[in-house]
Amino acid sequence: MLGPEASPPVTVRGTRRPDLGFQEISRQLLTKSDYRFIHTLRVRWRECDVQGIAYYGSYIDFIDVAQAEYFRNLGILTHNTESRKLFDLAAVKVTLEYKSPAKIDDLIDVHIRVHKMGFTSIAKRWEIYRSGTNKLLATGETISVNYESVSGESRPLPDEIRRDIEAYEGMLKTP
């Protein structure tokens, strides 16, 4: 666990299907039940256009908030100065596919999971649903690298964080 100000764990809804190994999940489409972490947000006026529909760029913010809460749930404070000396993610690729609009004052559920880890990188899949429904609003993937801001270079993922993610996601050991 990183950072002295770690919040208590977030209540997690959903379960990973026990019959699927990590390698199988990383190669197929996921279902809601494949996500162990869900973060609920309310769409605010500032995130919408004049028609009351969430502006396309707002989805990146929704994902960023859910990602921070995912790591907070694991005891990793991604915005803490001390924690960032070991683990500081920089997005290098974001894929986003819109399915249906989120609207002002909607509650939305951001389902997120780490589906692959490299030497320096983490790939996360996510889906956004209208809260309490199966209405899929957006899907995508974010790839981030552990970034060292002084040198401006990527660096290896810390072993402790790798183990915490593997344990949480039920992953097989990464080679």
C-alpha cells in the first residue's frame, strides 16, 4: 500500500467469472460481470453541450476519475506526491467507442479492470453504463506507462503494485 492517507476500500460490485483465466479475458469481449470495480458518477452540466448531452471529451474525465478510484481501492494514491515517486501513470493510448449518449444528471457506472501488464505499461478496459441498467454508453481501452517525471522516461511497474493488481483481478502470473 502506498501513501499514508489511503482511504478505506470502495465498495465493489460485480464479480469476475471464476471460469475465465486472465489470458482468456484479455482476448475476448468482456461482460459486466467480468469487471470487479465499478465507480458511479453523476453527469454534471459542465460536462454537457447545450442539448444536455455529455460532451465527447467528458468521457476521458469519467475514465480518469474511475481509474484513480480503482487504484485508491487498492491503497494506491495516484495523486499523492510520495506515491508518484514510485508509480505515476501517463496515458499513451486511449480508444473510445460511443454507443449511446449520457445526459445531464444521469448516474453512470464506469466498469474498469486491468487486463494486461507489461514491463512498464498497464492496459485497462472499461465500459460505461447508465447506472442500474444494461444500457451501454461507451467502451474502450486505456494504455498507460509508469512515468518518471524528472527523467521523462518510462520505468518498470513496481513489483508490489503488480502483485496487488494481479491478486485483485485474479490474474495468472505475468511472465
